[in-house]
Amino acid sequence: MFTIDLIKTKLLMDNLRKILFLIPIAFLSFSCEEEVDDMVDDNDDDDDNSVNIVEMTIDNSGASAYFVSEINGNEEVTTTNEDNSTWELTVGTRYVLTVTGASSHPFALRDSENNILLSMNSVDGSFEEDSDVDFQASGTSFNFTLTQALAGELDNYVCTVHLGMTGSITVN
């Protein structure tokens, strides 16, 4: 009887060893599967053609300054509510600006020699027909995508009626 108990104990121990051996393998198998799924999901993002969009509301302090009162999106373009603040824009981002008081304060982007690149009023900017920039202006709306070419020229923003309403632009 003692021998039978010893045999049962040995069989039980062998089975227990097999189970203990298989637990880490099963765990690793499931862990690897999740990592592969995560890698596949991450790779899917590379095929995503979505554009980063940043929306900004541009207000004015009379005829002396523009200021950004609101920014929606994942970029901190500038300090809000600061007159004629410096903006930091990112290549590839689509900027959707709402310019309050646009009829009295038409907004424009210029190069370092103050040539108009994009403009809300009747002045034609040199990048307005660039399909990659996809410039659109209507009423209080001023929308564009910052391309590498536009970024290479961009230096400042301005009110085309009140030239003191201007601020610098830097590009990432």
C-alpha cells in the first residue's frame, strides 16, 4: 500500500511539474499575441492620412494689436490674450483661424520682406494658389496647411489695414 501511495505521489508530482512548466509558456504565448496586436495597431497609424488640425480665434485690441483668445488642438501655438504674440507653427498642420473683426482687420501672412503669402483681402498672396497649402478665406475664416515651402518663406502675420497689428512666426 505504501508503494501505491508512493507511485500516486510520484505521478501527481510529475503532472504538477508539467503544469508548472506549461503555465509560463501559456502566459508568454498570450503576452506575445497582445504585443503583436499592438504592433499591428501601431503600424495601422502609419497608413493614416489624417491631418493635424489646430483651430485658433484671433481677436484684436482696437487697431493696435491682434491676440489669440482661444486655441483648440494639440499645439500650443502661442500665449493666449497677449498682444501681437509670437506664434510657433508646425509643418504639416492645418490651421483654421477665425478672425473676429475681419472686415475691419483683414489678416495676412508675410515673408521677411513683408511680401504677402496668404491674405484675407483682395491682395493676392504668392501661396494662395498652391494646392498643398489649400488656402481658403471667406468672411472671418482663414484656413491653410503649413507646407515646407510655405514654412521656408513665412515670417510674420499682419493686419493689411493697420500695419502695427503684427507679430512674428517661427516654424517647427
